[in-house]
Amino acid sequence: MLSSGRALRTAGLSRARRLLCDDSGMTELAPFRLDPVLVERPWGGQRLTHYGKSLPAGVNIGESWELCDLPQEVVPHVDDPSSGVLDGPYAGAKLRTVVAERGEDLLGPVAPTKDGRFPLLFKLLDAREHLSVQVHPHEAYVAEHPEARLKTESWYIVDADPGAVAYIDVTDGTTIEDIGAVMGTPGIVPLLGVRPAVAGAFHHVPAGLIHALGAGTFVAEVQTPSDTTYRIYDWAVEYGRAPRQLHAEESMASIIVNPPPAFSLDTTEAQGVRELVTTDYYWMREHRVDHGTGELAKAAGPLVLNVTRGSVRLGDLELPMGTTAVVPASSSVSAFEGRGAVVMEMGF
């Protein structure tokens, strides 16, 4: 089982934030809200309506891709996987257009992906049913399989039904051979580590870690810009769902039992800011501001904010619960006003 801990690296939070008229040559780009891409999943539901999303009737929406900018060929199951821009000179355009035309103003010193895209993917997940037991490819696997994209992710549990759980890693003493012996069968379930799903708890899920969100969880998920997922078990019989492809060979080559970077943090009601994680790919912080100001990180690159509770005033923008916004690298906005707010802040 994983042990709790902080395992933080803070280098990404200590850089001086670039402002308008510095020697970088950037031109100020104001913060803007994003229009998400909704993704149907067999395990999804309608809970996203409580977070300001307009969902199609009778469709199980499992994911709201709040910030996404992926090539179509990488996620053929998602139509036009680039978030829309709702404010400013690029209102009505796609995020990919802002990256292409205002890359330095938006990203500052942060490099886009090799595809020339925004280097982060952020989702809200509504798990009405259990998600598949799965694993994502790590760097060593990706180096030998160019069709795969590394996927490290982190979960912030926004809400959860009573008794809901998250499946993370495996029980003490479980070996890779034990996993292989039950690959693709219900026998994998007793081997999984089980944690209560508690609103405000945080779990870092590095590439190579076996995991599954349990039914009744609602999660904010930040991750590397990848959707490469290898399914180990899909609960098809239990839920009467249509069988989906499993990936035994790929999973066995990707699994790392109890990877050292994995950790969890308990929930807190303390006001102020809490650093959650810093990885080689992104960092994440939690703000709790009932009435007052939340200071943004002094980072050179762009920031991404999601309001998971309450509401926020960010520059000229009002951000109700469920809203995701980008603060470009060139923006002079350095704080927000919170009203009963819990805010996820992400950067590089």
C-alpha cells in the first residue's frame, strides 16, 4: 500500500513571474475562461450539471476536458480535442490558435509539446460507476513505443458519495507475477489497494501505478497531455457494460508496483494555500479562501485555475464553481478574490 507524504519539489514555485514590459518582449494577454470538451464514457453520468456544464440528455458524460489541446489523431474518439476560448481577442477560437499565434505571450519560457500544443491536460471526472482498472505508460515504455504518450496524473477529490473509494496501487506483498496471473479477470480486484474517497483529499498517480476511480467519486485531474490508457479489468460483467479492449501485454510492461513518486494527502479545512505536488511536468496547489484574496504563484509560465467550490473574481472575470481559466505568462494579474472558494491552481 502507498504511504501518505508530501514528496514536494518547489523549484517551479520560486521563479519570478514575468510581467508586461519586461525584457522578454511579451505583450500582455489577459486571463480568459475556457469552454470544455465533453466526453461520453460508459461509466459517466450527469453530475457535471452541478458544476455549470450543459450536458446532452440521456448521454453518460464521464469527462469534462476543461483544458485540452491534443492532436485529433492522438484521441480519435474525441471530436476536436482543443478547448474553446470564451474571452478577449480570441473569444470563439480554439486554445490551439492562441498557442500558435501568441505562444510566447501565453506560455512565456514554457515549451509547448512536440506537437506545438499547450503542455497540460486538465479534466473533471464524474465516476457514476467504477472506472476500468488501468495503468499508464512510463518513460522507459514510451521510449521503446513511440505510439504511446507518457501519462502521469494527479487527483483532487472534489466530492464523493458516502462509502465511495479509490483504488490505488496494490496490497502489501503483491508482486508483478501475482498481477499477471489474474490479468483481465475479477481476481485483480482483491489485490488492489483501497482508500476511502474523501472530498479534499489528494492522490498523485505517476505513470506505472495501477489505479481506478471508484463509483460515486467526482475528481479534478491534472495530467500530462496524453490519453494513453492500458486497461487491466473493466467491470463489464458487474455493470452489464459492453466489453472494451483490454491491454494485457502493454499493462504488464508498464506496471510499477508501489512506485516511489506516488503519495497521498489528507483533506484539510485550513484557510490559505496548500502545495499539493510538483513533478517534472506540472505543479498543483489548493487555495481555500472564504472571503479575501488568494495570491497566485510567482511562476514564469502560465497558470491554470479551476474553481471547485464557491466563486472567484479574477481580473475582469467572474468565475463561478466549475469554471476553468488561464492566466497567461504575460498577464499582470497576480491574485484573485475568493468567496467561499476552493481553487485548484496549476502551472509548470
